[in-house]
Amino acid sequence: MDLRRLVQAVRRYRIIVAAVAVLGLAGGIGYGFVKPPTLTAQAQVWLPTTKNVQTNVLIADSTSVLEGAALSLQPHVPLATMRKQVQVGNLTPNIISISAKATTADQAEDVANAVANSYLTYISQPNSPGGRMFGKMVQSATSATGSALPVRLGTLGGLGLVAGLLIGILIALSISRGDRRLRERDEIADALGVPVLAAVPVWHPSDTAAWTKLLQAYEPSVLHAWNLRKALRYLGLSDFRAPESGSTSLSVLSIATDRGALALGPQLAVFTSSLGIPTLLVVGANTEAGAIATLAAACEASPEVVPNLRVSARDEDAGRSRAALKIVVAVLDDETPRMVPGPRTAATILAVSAGAANAEQLARVAVGAASAGRDIVGILVADPDPTDHTTGRLPQRTRMARRSRPTRLTGTASKTAR
């Protein structure tokens, strides 16, 4: 796993990464509300004289002093809670500090002052264990210190976000390692041993109206139009302008689970008609009815959508039409691909979306087409991966596995002595 594959995995599964990161953020903020920040307030008590300051520290933290402080608080605080909140120490031999922690400043200040007052009352009694003393509070708890709730929520939320992001990246990497779907054009070309002719973004129509709009309004960008021109030139389909100059046909196969690739055939038909090539788009019999029903309905509703383009949902129209180019769209089941006998076309290409199928699925489709006498001669890729910089123009067997190293010249041939 290198940096490039890491970035690709995160990009491909960015929704999962983002979802886990958001869960981490929510978890951090939720923990901040469940465990709010504690604030600390401190009161200081002065003693006129003391022989053992540690004894007075123990007295200030004793059960008797804490119980007296607890009784003075409203609402009442349990003794066990008081022990967790209060901490007693000495600043000097004559000054004892009493600190109290609580989730609010008022509560921390009230507990610290209550313990200090209870301690002063306790040591002023004649039967005090350390001897009777009269101390005084030199500093009452008036201001609590600690992080505010918004700051704590921001900190915990940020930590949760980072943790969720890291976990999401690990999940994306784990899924990516087990994902056998082909995304790069070189991988797709290698799976079948035929070149990728073009890679273009596609529309994703979901109903009859959307298909009709595609047939009427599709227009590729300059770059993608040039790629489609090169694909037509490779297939020998760019010189047909009128029925008198001859006619030809093309089958565009895709698999039922790849709904995005279904739009490649119609988009190619619209593009060829824009070049002045009289084109007939046919929804072939070799289809999975559910996958292509809305396209067939659009073809039945509007046989003539734009100049030079006719559409039909019947295979027999392909034989009667005088169009210069007939494009037959067929959708096969990738598990058991079987082509129904129909009009034979001059060439057959495969349409597939990046990341929609694995090598086994594409191979099954190729075998199914070959068994019907239709060898796949090229591939069109729908919605190419933005991180894919391969071309898919050559099968793997013709690529060099590694760069050839320079040959070291060790000497020259000696001249033959005369």
C-alpha cells in the first residue's frame, strides 16, 4: 500500500470515511456532555500556631469536618461525594488550603467554603484532637478555575473527529483490499485483452422523461467529443454520412448490474447523429427487461427526437431502416450472459463503468458474446475514476513489465591486422 493507493481508497470510499469521522465527532461531543469539565475553587485557612501541620491537614479532611460541611450545603451532598471533591493541603506551616472540584463554579466555591468553615468550627471546640485553636479564613473561595464547557466540547470533539477519521481510513483500506472491481482503464483492458476506445462521463436517467431528455439534449465536452471521434475512427464508423455511401452497424453490450454504462450507447448515437451520420438507435432483444424498460419506453414514445437520429425498441427495425449507422444496445446478465439471436452487427463493443464489475464478470460477458459469434473489439468506459491516469489502449501482454536498463559498452572490436 503506497500513498497513491491510500488516496484512491479514501476517495473511493469517502462517504464511509466521512460518516465514521462524523460519528467520532458526535461521540467526542457526547462524551463531553456526559463527563463535563470540573472547576476547582480554593479556600485558605490561617492558624495562629501549630506544631504539626500534617495533623491539622488530616483533621481538615476528616469525616467529622466533611459531615459538618455536608450538612450546611443546600442541597445536601453525600459524604462519599465530598471525599471525591475535596482535597486538603498546606501552603505554609500556618496556612492550610482546601480545594473543591465540581462541575459548576458556584458548587465548587460553596463546597470549599463549607469545608473551611466546618474546619474552623471543629478546631475551636475544647475537645479538638489537635488542641483548641482559633484560626481564621484568610481567603475564601470566590473564583473557580478550569476549562469551560465549550472549550472541553471543542477539544473532545476534535479528538473524536481525528480518531473517527483514522478509523474511517482503516475501514476504507480494508474494503479496498478486498474489492476486486476494476477501476483503472489498464485493468479493464487487460481483463479482456482489447483496448479502451474512450472514457467519458455519462448521464444517469431514472425514468422515461430523463431518457428522452438525454436523447434530445446530450452534448459532450470538446475533450470527450474528441475521444468519441477517435473511437469511431478506430471502429471504422466515421466515414458514413449517407445511406448511398453504405451502411454499417454496431452493438454496444453492458451488464444488468451496471446501470451507468447503459447510457453510453444512447450517448454515442446522439453524438454520431450530431456529426451528420444518419443513425438508428435500437434497444435489442438481448436485454434484461428490467434494466432497460425505461429506455425502451422512451424509444417507443419518441421515434424521432433530433435530426439524423431515430430510435426504436424493436430489433426488426434495424433490418428495415436505411440509416447509415445502426447502434444496437444490449444488456446481458453478468452471471449467465446469453445473447438472443438477432440482427448481426459489424462490430461489438463493451460498455462498462469504472468500478462496476470485476474481471470474471467481464470475461463471462465476453464469452457469451463470442459464443454468439460476436467478438468484442473495444471497450467504452463510463464515469472514469478521476485518479486514473492510465489509458487502456494496449493489453498488458504488449506493455513492458519494466524499463530496460542501459547496456554498458565494454569495448570495441579490434581491427584485423593487415
